[in-house]
Amino acid sequence: MTHHLPPADPAALRPGAILLVDGCASVQFGGDRTMMLRLTSLPDLPTYHGWIWLAGYQLDGRGDAVAKRELYVQRGGLHVQRPAPPAVAPVQRRPVAAGRTRG
């Protein structure tokens, strides 16, 4: 294991979350290959038990997206650095009566 952080809560794996992907998630991300990923989706692809597909953007040290990535990792090895922002409810608009105009 690379880091001693709690694993990601499955409910926290939503688009917009920032994840630390390291050797706990897959050996291919161990050592200096650790990355930060802004999650965009969870592709519905077949996996082995405990594994998950992620789609998102790899972030640089400033938090800017540098590459689009699809990763196959162990769910229990992911670490949420920043949860997804709360969903914004759509604005409810009142219907306008037919034939009515602004003047």
C-alpha cells in the first residue's frame, strides 16, 4: 500500500469527485505513477468482483486536466480527495399563459 487513507465510500464515486489513484487501486499506479483523477463517469462494463471501470481526466499538480483516461481499478483502493459537488436542482419556472405578452 502506498497511502494510509480510508477507501472511497461507493456513494462518493460520482462524477465531479477528485480521486487519488495509487498502488492501492492497482499496481500499475504504484510509486511515481500515482495520479489524481476527476471522475466523469462509471462505465457499465463487466468487471471482476471488487474492481471497477472509471472514466475521467488525469489532473496535473495545479488541478488542470491533462489527459482523458479510462481506468480499471480496485474500488477499495481508491481515495476520494474531494467529493463531487452537490447536484443542483433545476429551476422551477411558472408556465406563461397562452396569448399573454409583455408590453
